[in-house]
Amino acid sequence: MNPEDLYTLTAAAADVPPGLHLVAGLTGFADAGTAVGQVTETLLAGPGAVLVAEFDPDILLDYRARRPVITFDRDHIAEVTPSRLTLHLVHDELGRPFLFLSGYEPDFQWNRFVRAVVDLAEDLAVTDTTWIQSIPMPVPHTRPIGITVSGTRADLVESMSIWKPQTQAPANVLHLVEHRMSELDRQVTGLVLLVPHYLSDTEYPDAAVAALSGIAVATGLIFPTDRLRELGRDFHNRVDEQVAGNGELEHLVQALEERHDTYVEGNPVSSPLTGADGEVPTADAIAAELERFLADRRPDGPDGVAGDATLD
């Protein structure tokens, strides 16, 4: 089976102009703060999003692990919402087109999927590829969200990457796409956001803003963030209300702040995540104090911020 058999092109593929940026963000393995989910919603909600290609879930998806969502209306199934992995032609705030790969991370056929994405990028003559992921880290919500940058853009690594570890970690499939594109001398950038671990299971607007800002720096595209920034200010105010006056919680956040600032100021400990004792405040310790605040904030509520979330 050829990589092309994994997806179906639409008629719109013939009208994609060459030289576009390709942006990618897939969910499944890790999406701390639902950064990728919020970015996907923001970009696909813009005017004129056009489907260019769709991947076949029967080949790539484990349905028993990620079942389709149904809407049951009293006595019948009113709607079925399947998981989708798609490539869209979308536009930034200035009307400039770019390609956006979004949806689930494949469960199967990773090598063929990587070849398919690389081939699509070549066939559509993209100028570069930028992908995003967000992971939970013991960092404070009172500091800007940091990013680890990888890929072929040394200038972006130097200017944006706050943490440059030498380590082994489980891969996202887009890591493999980046690796293959690097081998082929194609321009590719990976942006991994470091989201406060005690907020990783919430819909954290600042994570989406940081992701969109990172993509903007890498590509020059401009994205709408006013709504997300407003939600982020409200979110921070409410979290700060919970922290204020709680001595134990204030101490935990302060410890994260001190370790973060020490690292950023150029006098790193073993990592930005641990102190000299190798310990950090646990997510559970902080989450226990924030649980009451987050319990009534629902992802599908009118304010668009997360709730019913536990901070594991």
C-alpha cells in the first residue's frame, strides 16, 4: 500500500498555490492546557477554511481506544461525530493563505503517515513546516509559557527556546515528520509548549496564545488572539484569587517561581524543573487547592473556558 492510499485529495488541492506555510498540530498523546485543541478551533473557525485532504480513519485509528461521539436525543441517535485528520487551506488575519494539518494523532501506520505528510508537503510545494505540541511541566502560571524549539531553524532555537534538554522521551508522530524533513534538508520547526502541570487538564487560554504567537514568529503569519487573551486574563485572576491568602499554595507557587527564574537568569540548576534537592511541588498538592475553582468551569460553557476538569 502506498502512502497516498492513506488520504483522499479534494478538488481544492489543485488550486493550492505553491510556497505556502504548513502548520500542524495533532491531539492524542499530550495536549496540556488543550493548546492544540484551542488553536485548531481558532484556525478552522476563520472564514473560508477549505478542505484539501482527509486521512482515512479506518486505516489510522483505533476506534476502541478513541470511539466516535454520538448525540443521543431521547429515543434516537441524532448525530455521530467521528474523529477526523484533515489538511485545510486557511487564512490568517491579513487574508494570507496557509495549510493546516489537524486532528487525531494516528494510532497505526506511522511510517507510512510520515511519508504521506512529507509527500504532501512536496506535492503542494510548501515553503516550510511548523508543528506544535504542549506538555505538562512543573513551571508556574505566573510566568510566560516557555517553549522548547527543535528543527532546522537555528535562529528560532536561539531566540525562543527556553529549555534545551538532552534526553530521551516518547515521540509524537510529528517528531518523526520533523526528523524526516530534516534529513531531506527541508525547513521544519517544532514548538513544544511547557504548560504548568497543575493546569494541564484545564482549557488554559494562555497556552493557545503562546502556541499562536510561536507559529507567528516562525512563519510571519498573524492570528486572532484577542478573545483568548481576554479569557486568559479572567482565568489568571480567578487562579490568583485562590492562591492569595493560602499560605501553603503561595509557598508552592513561589518555589516554582524561584526555580524557573534561577534557570532563566542563566544560573540553571539541573533543569528548570527541579531544585538542588531534585524535588518540585507536585501537581496534586497545587491542584487540591484549585479544584474548587475549576470544578464548575465547563469546556462547552458560555464563557468557553474549561471546567469539570481534575488536575491529575
